[in-house]
Amino acid sequence: MASDFTVRPGASGPPDLVRDESKGAVTQSSKGKGARTRRKLVDAAEEVFNTYGYYDASIVKITEAASVAQGTFYVYFRSKKEIFDEVVADLNRRVRHAMSEAARGATSRLEAERLGFAGFFRFTTEHPALYRVIRQAEFVSPGALRNHYEKVAEGYIAPLREAMDAGDVTPGDPMILAWLLMAIGESVGLRWIIWDEAKAVPPEVFDEMMVIIARMLGGETSGTYNEGTAVSPTRHDESPTGDDTATDAD
């Protein structure tokens, strides 16, 4: 890569979804036992919403899963809907952090995408609620759903714009490119992790996805991957050949 610039990971962002103290809930900055109890409730709610769905979930199920008294729930949250919104926000924070950390140290936009997508797919494998809970939000809490996607996009746009300015990516609208890249990641994760309940996106699928993304990015990345030579997250130390991603012509 000819350009000399620091690549910022895409889909990054600080833990910025802090609950308003006026609502009577404990904020993220709280320390000690209270913060641990709140964390247990959020983790338990993630599992309960993932397993039962919003409408069949209950505060009783959440407190039982968290091993806390039912009355304790109301110290931190006022309703099932409020903790659902917090689970959506918490998943958003954590997936953005996972992608940002995975892509840290990348020296090109394409490498940042490869590492970031690998981080996203690992997180999805470990937290299938990212899909199942977020999709429930379309009906339960549309505002939380939109906030989730917009925050991921917001963290993506600035790094893409910087890469365009540096010549690493073909100039264009970084907002549109961000949403298209997000759509690719979500669709691949849905098809090969959630539906197949696999432990990872198959290497050949990841390879082909990265070939397509390289074409999308253009710029100085366009010649980085030839067809079938993208490096997957599970075998980045190998030297794959074109045979790895060859497909039969139907």
C-alpha cells in the first residue's frame, strides 16, 4: 500500500449508551456490588430473550436466571421493556468494541475490513442473541433497533472517509458504503452462523466475501486480492490458492 496513514477500525465507538439517572436506574459508571448485580441482570435478560423471545420472557425468568430476588430487578429497571432496550444497547456496545479491537493495528482499509468482519463473526458465534434479540426489536422497540444500526454506521463512516481521502478506497459516499458493508456482514452471519448454527463462517465463504469487498472498496485495495485468494479469519497464516474458493458453474 502506497499511502501512509493510520487505519482506524470501522464500526468503532466508545461505551456511550449510558442510562439517564433521572429514570431511577443505576448508570454504567456505578461500581461495586450494584454494578455486578446489574450486569448479572443484563446478561440473564440477554439469554432469556434469546431463548424465549420477548413476549414469552418474564421478569421472573430473568431474575431466576440471574439468581437474584425479583424485587432486586426493580432497583435497576422499571419494566421488561426497559431491560430489553438495555440488552439491545449492551449488545451494540460490545459488538462495536469487538470489531474495533479485532481491526486494531490494520495497515490498510481492506485489512481492517477483514479483521473487523472476523471479529464480528466471532462475536456472533458467541452471542447469537445479537441477531435474535435485535430482530425482535423491530416489533418490540423500533427506536432501539434504529439506534443500533445507526451507531454501527456512525462508527464506520469516518474511517471510510479517511481511507477515501488517502486513496486506499475509491472516492464515493462513505455512508452508503458503510451500510452496504454492514448488510454483507449481517447477511453472511445470518446464513452461515445463525441458520446453520456453525462455529464460524466457512473459510471459503469468508474468502469469497473478502474478494467481493475488495472489489467494492476499489482504490489501492483493488489489486490486493485476486479471485479466490482472500485470507480467511481461520487460516490467516496459510497461503490459499485459487482452488480454495472455486465453485462449480451451475
